[in-house]
Amino acid sequence: KPQLQAALERDEAEVPPPPTSSVLELPSAPRAAYFVALGACVGGASGVMGIGAGTLMTLGLALGGLPSHKAVLGTSFVAQVGPSLSGAWAHHRLGNLRTDLLLLLCAGSACGAAAISGLAADARTPDEALRHVFAAFCAMVGVQQLRAAGRLARRA
């Protein structure tokens, strides 16, 4: 039993506690306008064109100067809850929602997000590594889109 207690204390000592600030610091008016415009643009692009809102929001938050990529990721996840539910409800009303796939997709998404988000949020995961992974992902998507656009142009 003393060995278990020592192991638990060692694990607790390795993980720093979360920030305990109870004061909500609001951004300046120009930054607040940027974030409102970002939300509107991401929501609109996602709703009209089906673009992945998470990627756009993450990119916009990173460009908006959040202090760490972990803050970008956490904020992006929460910011997408409302638009996702709103968009899902609109598509459900129009008959565009595959309810037969919902449980499977939600279960898979929840498992993947829990596993990877836990790694990304871990205090031991370097913020710079997260930025590099995200940049590489955006670059791969960009290259894929450029190739697809080239194939379409050659067909025309």
C-alpha cells in the first residue's frame, strides 16, 4: 500500500494544476470584433459549403494570437458545439440527416477525440509539436485541393 500511495503522489506531482483565475478577461474591442467575425465566417462557410468548421476555427484562432496551441484547440472544440447542433437540426428538418449512422459516428468521434485530445491537452506534450502537426495537416489538405483543382482544370 505505501508503494501505491508513493506512485499516486509522484503522478500528481508531475501534472501541474490548471490555472485558477476566476476573472474573465475580455479582449480589446478590435480583438473582440475579430473573434465575432471569425465565428460568423466559420459558421457561414460551414453551414453553406460544408467546410470543416473545426479546421477553420482552429486556424482562425491560431491567427488571432491565442497564447498556446492548446488554448486554440480547447477553444475551438467548445466554439463548435452550438453551430454543430444548429446545423444538425437544420439538416434534420430538411431530411438530410442519416440517423442510421449517428450512433456509430458519434461513438467513433467521441473515442478518437478523447484519446487524441487527452494527448494534446497533456502538460507534457510540447505546444510547438502541436503547432507543427496542425501546420502539416493544413499543408497536406492544401496540396490535395491544389491537385484536385488541377485535375478538374485538365478535364475542362
